[in-house]
Amino acid sequence: MEEKAVSIEIKNLVEKWKGKEGNLIMILHEIQNHHGYVPRDISLKLSEMLDVPLARIYEVITFYNYFKLSPPGKHRISVCMGTACYLKGAPSLIEEIKDLLDVEEGKTTKDGLFHLDVVRCLGCCGLSPVLMIDDKVYGKVKKAEIADILAKHGKEG
Amino acid sequence: MAVYSKTILLKDTNLAQEDRTRDFYTNFLQKLEESSLSELVQVVRVSDIGVYNKGVVIKIMPDNIMYANLKDSDIPRIINTTIKEGKPLDDLELKRTGRQLRIVLRNCGMIDPENIRDYIGVDGYLALKKVLLESTPEKVIEEMKKSGLRGRGGAGFPTWMKWKFARAIAADEKYVICNGDEGDPGAYMDRSVLEGDPHSVIEGMIIAAFAIGATKGYFYIRAEYPLAVERIQKAIEDARTCGLLGQNILGSQFNFDVEVRLGAGAFVCGEETALIASIEGKRGTPRPRPPYPSVKGLWGKPTVINNVETLANIPYIFLKGGDHFAKAGTATSKGTKVFAVTGKVRNSGLVEVPMGITLREIVYDICGGTSSGKQLKAVQTGGPSGGVIPAEYLDTPVDYDNLQKLGSIMGSGGMIIMDEDDCLVDIAKFYLGFCVEESCGKCSPCRIGGTQMLRVLERITEGKGRIEDLDMLRRIAFAMQKASLCALGQTAANPVLSTVRYFEAEYKEHIVNKKCPSHKCSKLASYMIIQDKCKKCGLCQKHCPAGAIPGSREEGYTIKQDRCVKCGQCFEVCKFKAISKE
Ligand SMILES: Cc1cc2nc3c(=O)[nH]c(=O)nc-3n(C[C@H](O)[C@H](O)[C@H](O)COP(=O)(O)O)c2cc1C
Ligand code: SF4
Ligand code: SF4
Ligand code: FES
């Protein structure tokens, strides 16, 4: 990333949240929304501009599951492991995805196409088991359907 | 398009029998025709009408009259009396034991949540107006006391008391926080309210702020609920434009404004002191209480934290009066509770019921029993901090105290139905695993106790349990309850304790006989080929990762138990159900 672009982006953000106490988490949310993760050079810059030690920023990033330190895959798969989905067989869906894509939880496939996350309750328990790829929600998913679902997203590239 | 004055919904609610609605439907249409009403009355066959096993059922809208167990011969009476004259027929009417009562969800699905005028059209912000212009903070707290409203976020602390404590402290700034972190996995009550009726939560918050003398409020909402965040944000802006937030609200002397802060995927941040740390931009680790937030909260100032559902009740209380609100419920628990009923239940969804209703009414009358048709085994309430309630106690009236007596808690409203196929040891392991992962790690009873307990449960489900383990579980649980810093650790053992309490035999079956009675724990299963059913296709052999299935298409196949790693692949791939799992 170019040095200049980084500073401008951060400057705007800091400007927007300046004077609001406890702003760090909201700033991190905006950074992650934009980049899909929190890049290290941005954290460095942020530390300078907010005048807080880098360690303080990392302390916060690593505490919260939501913030990521590495770039996500092209498509994000979130498999729900909330209680309803667990009872209806979510663990076998996760196994199947791991098998098919050769990927671990929280990791990205070698080709960078898919990132697998296990999440807690997507709020549509009536449809359990549920998985979400990017913004598309799949409900009442059967293990046998996984390959097709993945293929559909894979093809879009 | 015809404009109908009545719509009749029709459904045969006995699943087992053949659908009898076809004749009934044609008959009904014909009779309507004969009375020249077919232009005015529309009959619709629906796939679900919300009641079960009550024969042919119709619901007449907009009158909202429901008739059950109908026969063709009832049709003329229905048309003559109810449709023409608008009078109900007592003998046909379905006496709904499955009584639902909508207070919190009163507007959800009825109004456009993005349009403040819709909300105002259903008396929205009228309660606020009454409070600001005609009442005083003391009177507001008094009214809340009459209502008996207790916090819906889990602990059930009386809301008026919390407000009174915060009011009593003099400070230049005070805060109100709406807890929209909704951490219980498998529950979505608060999400539905935030998305479906955001203004009622904001109105409740402004009234709370007026009562304690706060000037600033925060919504803390999980980032996983983007739509809820968007709706609340829009609602705040609209309220500001209408003079309902900001300086001199509705022309009064009262100033108050709110902002949104996002959670970031940490269950412990639902705990109030952790939530405060998180709004302050720090790691969400709890701190010891007292001092309670109502004395020393956000930025060290008096702070009231209320749950979304708690706040959504408040406008209703001030519209109808505290006494009216207190009419629904039991001696110690007033009003209603919203539950997200999920798991092995036929009609999964949100229900709002008066406190004091029995679990049986919720599960059977409202939600239609188990989805599998199998025996119900237990109901779990309170999520990872709660416990299981076995089927014997289904007739218990639901309120804070009764659930606690049974070793569970009301919690925030997750209600999971389990049937015979669910293994309670496995469930306990699931919930405990959740708390172990979400423990912030600050104090050792929770961090280490949880991990050790989880190890014991893992070994039990893998067939390596020892009989002393049951005692060990109880001992660690006791230590965690007594010594953990926050309620996460103090309650994390509840699912384990309650399953040990009610299903000790099931634990023993795992430990002593190395069997899982519901065949859920795969490490305890043994797989066998049922030779009579086996078509010798060889698919299982191909899929077995352990080479445990010798044989050929001519000789047939067997499973060598000593080589089997119990992965269950063969069981899943066999197309002829020729593999048994025991
Ligand atoms: C680990 C933990 C998680 C919690 N999660 C939530 C939550 O998601 N939502 C909530 O309203 N309360 C939650 N609570 C309860 C809050 O600490 C607090 O009691 C509640 O928000 C108070 O509001 P009420 O009095 O209106 O219930 C949680 C408590 C603990 C210990
Ligand atoms: S009980 Fe658990 S979550 Fe709570 S402070 Fe201790 S370690 Fe953290
Ligand atoms: S359970 Fe797995 S290891 Fe055992 S026989 Fe079947 S496929 Fe092979
Ligand atoms: S438990 Fe999976 S959507 Fe709620």
C-alpha cells in the first residue's frame, strides 16, 4: 500500500472520531470494513496519529474475535455453530468443508479463494443448520449439498 | 382486484391423516356462493396456522376468530352467524391455551421500522411525552416499581431499583447503555426487536435517562447484526430530526442524545463491566463488583445498563400504567418474556408469552411439539449460563424463581428443545466448550477450572471416563461458582451441573458401560454391517479410511472392530442403510 494513501485514509478516520472517547474500537471497525482485516502498517500509522502505543492497539485487536490480522480469502464462508445449528448437525458440515477445500478453521485456502470461519449464531436458528458465504445465507443445509454450494461460489471466481 | 371484507385461513392440523381441506374448501366456497358472499370473503389454504392436532381449523380475519375441529356441517352456521352477523360461535371456538401476549413484539412486523411516522402512528413517543411533560423522575421510578419489571438480559434484577441507585448519586454526567450484545448462541430476540421496532427501544432509553438524570446514552450492538445497527442508526437520526433527541426534548428542559458502539465478537462483553471497558475502547475484561455500574460505571460515572427487551417494555408501561403491566405474570415475575424456541421443535421461532405459562404450553400448544415426533427429552434455557430442564418438569410455570429452583435460569430467552437423539453429556460439553473459548482469562477459577472440566467431559464422551469423574465435575463446578470474578465463570458450570443432576444415569452409561444411549458420541459407537440388508456394493470399503472393512463383492463385507476408528463414514455412505450404529 502506498504510504500516502494510508495517511490520508487514517487522517480522515481519526478526524471523524476525534474527541470521542473510546474511539479505538470504532476506528478499527472502519479499517477492517474497508480492508477486510487490520493491516500492520495502518496500525503503525494509527498508533502515531492517536498517540497510543502500538501494543495498546494490538492488545485490543487480538482480544476481539471480530478483528483479523491477515487478509481474508476472496469468499468468506461462515458456518454457524450456535446451539440450534450444533444440534442439527453443523459439525459434520464443517468437516465436509474442511475435507473438500483442505482448509482449517480460521484459515484461507491455498488459492486464496475461500476463508473458513466458524461463528456463533447468525440469528436465523429456525433455518438451522445455517452457513453463509459472503452475504448469501444457506439454511437447512445438508452435508451432500456442500460441494454444489461451494462450486457455485468458486465459479464466480 | 377484489376487495374482500373477510379473509378465512384454512388448515387441516392433524398431520397423520389425509388432508381433508379440499372438500371442506370447495364446500365452503359453494356455500359462500349460495349466500352471494364470494365476492366479499376470501378463503385461503395455508401451510401453517399456528395450532396443531385440532382437526380442520379456520381463522377468520380481521376478527381473529379461530374455530377448530370443524365438520362440513358447521359451514352454514359459520356463514350465517359469524360472517354475516359478526358473532362468534362459542362451541366451535378454539380455546387457546397457547396464549401469546405481545408487548415487546407489539409492533414487530406491523410497522415499517425505518419510518418514524409509522411508530408515532401507533402511539409511539406518546409515553415519552407524558413522562417529560407531566411527570417527575421520582414518579417514573415509582411507576416502574409498580410494574414489577425485572431485567430481561439474564439476571432479572428489578429495573426500578437499578434506576433508583443511579438516580441517588450526584454526578455531572450519567449514562444509559442499551445492551444489544445478545451473546447467547442460538437466540435472536433482541435482534428482532432492534430490527423490527427500533424506536420503542430508543423511547425506553430516553425515559430511563430522564429517570436517572443522564445526558448521554450508548447502544452497544454486536457487529454481527449489521441490519440492526443500520436501523438503530437511522432511527436515532430520525428521532433527532423530530426533536426527540438532543436539546430540550419535546420542548422540555431535558437534554439527551445517543450514539452507537459496536461489539466485536466477544461473549464476555455482554457482562456489564466488560461492556463498559469495551465502550471505553479497551479489552473487554470484567472487573470486580461492587462498585456496581449504577454507582461507578462508564468513565467512572453512574451508569444504568439495560437489555434491549427490558427497554422495549418501558413505553408500554407508561402508556398503560404500571398496574396494568403487572396484571400479566406471576407474583415475582411480571409481564411477558420473549423466547427464541429452536432445536428439535416443529414450529421454531420467536414467541412472546406471559410469565407463568408452563413450558408444556410453549413447546406443545404454541410450537407444536418436537419436529421429529420423538419423545421430548429436555428443554434448555439460559444458554451457556443456564441449565437443562427434563421432560418431567414441563408443567412448571415459567418465571425467574421457578427456573432457578430447577437449576436453570430465565436467561435472555434462548430455549432449545432436545429429543431422544440428543446426548446430554454432549450438550454439556458443547456449552462448556463455548465458555472456555469465551473466557477472558483474567481469573484462574474460570480459565483453568473450565479447561479442566472440559477435559473430563471429553474423556467421558470418548469412553475413557472414570467413575470418580462425576465427583470431580461437581468439585470443580463448586470452585468456579464461588471463586470466579464475573458471572461468566460463576455460571459456566451450570449446564454441566444440571445435566449431572438430572441425567446422572446417562453419564454413568458413558463411563461404566462405554455406551452413548442416544448414539451421539461417535467414539462410543460400534458399527456393524447388517448382512441381510447389505447389497455388497462395496461403497463402505472404498470410504473406510482405516482399512477396517475387508471383503469383496462376491464374499460380502464385515467390519473389523479392532481396526475401526469410528469415523462413521461407512454409516453415512451406505445407500441401503445396511450399517448399524450402536
Ligand atoms: C457473560 C455474560 C454475558 C452476558 N450477555 C448479555 C447479553 O448478551 N445481553 C444482555 O442484555 N445482557 C447480558 N448479560 C447480562 C448483563 O451483564 C446485564 O445484567 C444486563 O444487560 C442488565 O440489563 P437488564 O437489567 O435489563 O437485564 C450478560 C452477562 C454475562 C455475565
Ligand atoms: S470469570 Fe472468566 S470471563 Fe469472568 S473475569 Fe474471570 S476469566 Fe474472565
Ligand atoms: S466407522 Fe470408519 S473406520 Fe470404522 S469401519 Fe466405518 S468407515 Fe471404517
Ligand atoms: S444457532 Fe445457528 S443461526 Fe442461530
